Amino acid sequence: MRGKPVLTLFVVVAVVRIVVAALLPMTEDEAYYFIWSRVPDFGYFDHPPMVAWIGLTTQLAPGSVFVARLGTVVVALAFVPFSALLFRRAGLEGPTFLAALWLANLSFCGLLFGSVTTPDVGMMVLWCAALAEAAAALSGRPLRWLTAGLAVGLGLLSKYIVVLIRPVLLWGLIRGNPRQLATPWPWLGLGVAFLAFLPHVVWNAQNDWVPFRHQASRGFRGAMTDAYAGDLPRAAKSQPGSDEYAVGAWFKNASPDALPVPKEKPSGVGAFVQRTVSFFGGMLLLWGFLLVPILGGL
């Protein structure tokens, strides 16, 4: 009977996300990612490749937003079992376990990132998977550091911010089972993470480190300014600087020339502050009251 509530939640989440994915209009960012999926690669202008891999379903029915999102729905559903494993290993039981599980998967944030294609989809699933596997390793199954490392490496292929999980895992080792630091398993897990991320590093080296440079500069300059100004070379296969706006023609069978010309975003310290405030405002909107205990636990 222990698995029945998780299975019930899985079915409910799947149905709700399918409905949301079918009804919600396509966002501009999704259009950007969907055209990447037509040219699978190990990197793109401003992101690692996982979001494009997730969107490969778009090739099944070009022009269908719902079909393009099916990969997102399937991948995001993995968050249900991984979150259940993590909460169990954290000691949650009974009503507390069920409440945590339903809140994590049916919150506004959980529903949105399980229905709309963004780099956060892979990041959230793999972050949770890495924590669940690390918890198993700390509880006496050190081989699970290898799967935790794999989750971290694949998470980095989703979003660079996953690098922040490494000090979290180190802190868990120091506080939970410091003896394992003298064994090879955590370090082998680190090696697995590096190997999983290595193809993207090689792709960056072959393309003048475009995504790394873009992410490093976006705080003080508009997100896509460099692509249009020509400051950064474009990857030969992806060319998202122009495709971001041409993708509308792909979905709507319109002429790319009829699409609006992108405007350069403001730059400088003021724009950086504005984007920072907007970011945390968006996080508050997505996470709601859950943001307070999340920040309180950092």
C-alpha cells in the first residue's frame, strides 16, 4: 500500500500536465528551444543542450506545440518518484510525506515546469535525483555516489546553476558520513559528473565558449544583445541568434521577414538591478509561501 499514494499522485500529475500542455499557448522561449531540437547538438548559443533534447518530440509533428511539449511532460514526471524517494530518505512519513509530495508536484511551480519546456525542467528533476541518490549513498550504499554524480553531470547539461549542488553534497558528506571522504566512491561520483558534462565542454571549446561567455555577461548586458550585434561568433549548427525569431514562421507558416525585429535590451547596473528584482519576484510568484522555508533552510 505504500506505493499506492505515489502512483495515484503520478496519474493525477500526468493528466493535469497533459491538459495544461495542450491548452497553454507557446511562449517565446519555447519557440527558441523547439527550433534547437531540429538540430540536435551538445550545445547552443546561451544554454546547455538538455532543453533541446527534451524537445525532440517536436520532430514527430512539426507545428504542434502540444507534441513538442510531450518530452517535457514525460521527463518532468520523473520528479514524482525521485521526490518520493528523497522525502522517504529524509525521514518523512504518513501525512507529512504525502503533503510534501503533493505540494512539490502540484504547486504552481511544479505544474508550470512540468508542462512548459524550459531548461528548468531537466534541472529540477536531476537536482532531486542527485539528492535522492546522495541520501542513499550516505545511508550506507556508497556505490550510489556514481548515480548521484551522473545526475549532477546531466543536470549541468540542463542548466549551469546545478554546479551549486556540489557544496550541498560536500556539506552532506561532512555532516552525515565524513568517513566516506576517505573512500573512492564520492570522488568517482565527481568523475562521473565531469565525464557526463565533458561533451558540452568540448563543444564550448570548439565554438569559442559562446554559452559560457554569454551567461557570464548577461547580468550587465541584454540577454540577446551580443547575438544581434555580432560580438560573439555563432555556433555553426544552431545559429539561434536569428532562429529565435524565425521559429515563429516555422510554427505559423509565415515569412520570417514579417516577424518583428528584436530590440536591444537595456544594459548597465540599473538594468542588472531591474533584472535581479524581476527574477526574485518571479520566484516568489512561482513558489509562493514555499519560498520562505526554502530560503530559511539555506
